[in-house]
Amino acid sequence: MASADEKSTSSNSGAFRIAQDDEIDQEKSDGIALPAHVAGSGALDRLVDTARDYARQATSENTNKAYKKDWAHFSSWCRRRGADPLPPSPELVGLYIANCAAPDTKTPSQSASRPLSVSTIERRLSGLAWQYQQRGFTLDRKNRHIATVLAGIKRKHARPPVQKEAILRDDILAMIATLPYDLRGLRDRSILLLGFAGGLRRSEIVSLDHGKDDTPDSGGWIKIMDEGALITLNAKTGWREVEIGRGSSDQTCPVHALEQWLHFAKIDFGPVFVRTSRDGKKALEARLSDKHVARLIKQTVLDAGIRSDLPEKDRMALFSGHSLRAGLASSAEVDERYVQKHLGHASAEMTRRYQRRRDRFRINLTKAAGL
């Protein structure tokens, strides 16, 4: 007869085996399957596959990857401590986030010994809650073992959010001036101008198709008109339209830059922004990765000499894809409501986070109060 320890060890290993199987075969963690009392058939099995595909589309690819890493990290943490990740235990999760904020000093991995930021810990909690939900469980984040620990972490370790530097009008003009006029340069110029004028995320830029339903992985499409370009995006909060008007000159007009790229790249179907051949003279079929946008911004910032008062490493860290959105929000001298709608923000407060120093001291309430 097995001892209690043996039973506990067997239970733990079984739970870890489940976690490992889920990491190997993602379909098993989707929670989509036939009811136990229903006999399988070819038609029903195909519907299960279709339902799983839709379930995976419920969250973005980047979010899915992040949540998968969160679960892998938590499972590994449990394994090293002889704990069971299933079913969810608020006490265990509370200990886990405490360890994320104040990691063990004696750890073989240097990265694992670094404390995580409050925002990363909150993201980890969201990832765990989502993963538990896919497995038919519920993680109560309001449970005192989690909520009070997280509140303490915030109180002790919270810092103001690190915001990326905004790319303003003169900056974007200097950046596109560094690009050549070969096919690759036309593409990158269109990416920068369209991303800036549209206030687009880098993932939104590269997910655009020429027309509606051109590809299964499309995140939206573009319609070019006399007045400008209308971009239809499949955003987090649903479908939204972004109007990008024509500029005052062809050299700075995002719509003209887009037309030039589409014409010379001979793109009339499928992804708008694709890779080019090594010599930069031929457009290929493969869609660009959103990482290209980040690299493009950083490289052109360096080439244009923006913030040359700082070391190169610091300049690289200051700018990212979000710099384009922040730049539009900070540069456009229009009513805040229009900026909010353009960026697709649910609240004006979120829009104000993107407006770098635009409204500081514009209204002096001290003087208005008579002091």
C-alpha cells in the first residue's frame, strides 16, 4: 500500500505532467472538446477544430504567447518547490507573486534573481487567471491572500510608469530624410508616416492588408480615396476606422508615401507591408514582423541624430513603437476628443497619458485663483 508521501508525490507528478502536456500541445489547453456523452464523428470533430481556432482568436497572438510564458514560469516555480499548480490555490499564488517582487537571492539564473515590476506581476496574474479559466478553474484575484500581497507590493515597489519619448513633427521629418529612395526606403518611409499620422500600434501597421479579407491573419485593410486613406482596424474593443488625410506636400504626406510604396512594390492584394529582397529592389510575399517597426524607429532615430546629447544606448531605450502614437497625441493641436477617437482610446485619461508635456502649465490655476 502506497504511503501518504508516495501519494502526494504521485499527485504532484501527475499535475506537473498535465501542465507539461498543456505546454507541448496547446490545443489541449483550449478547453474546447465534445461533451463526454456525445459520440464523436467526422463532422463534430471538424467543428471542435473550428471552435478551437475561434477560441485562439479571442486574444491576440502576442497576448497568447505572453500568457503561455506566464503559465510556464509559474509551473516551473511550483515544480522547484514541490507544489501543485492545479487546482488554483490563492495562498500559493500569493507566495508566487511575493517571490516575483522579492526573488530568492540564491538562484542559478541571473534573470530569475531580478525583481519584477508591479506591471509585470499584474500581467502575470492576468496570465494565470486566463490559463486557469481555459482549464475550467477560476482564480479569485480578490482573495485576501492575493489582493493584500499585491497591495503591499504596489505600496512598496510601485514606480511611475516609464514612458517612451514622443516622436514629434520635426523628429519624424528628420527620420524619413535618412531613408533612401529604393523600394525598401519607400516601404519604411510609408511605415513611419502612416504610423505617425494614424497613431497606429506597430502590430496594427504590419497587420494591414490591401483589401478586406485578403488573408486569414489580417488585422484590417486600407481604402485610398481622394481626401486620404481610410483604415479599418480589428482592434481590441472591436472594429474602428482611422481617417488619415493627405498632407500639405508629397514629401511629408503619409497617403502619398503609401501610394508610392504600393505602386512600385506592385502590391494590389494581401499584406501591405512585406519583406524585400536583400538588394531592396523586389517586394516579397512574407508579411513584416512588428519587430521591424521597432528596429526601424530606433535606427532612424540614431541616424537622424535625435537626442544626440545622450549616449547611443540611452537613445535606443527612449524610443519604441509607442513613440509614434505619443508623437501624434502630443503634436496634433486639436480638441482632445478627436485625438481620443483617432487613437481608439476608451477614456480621455488614457489619451492624456500619450500627450507628453503638451498641456503642462498651459492653464495656470494658481494665477486663476488670484495668487
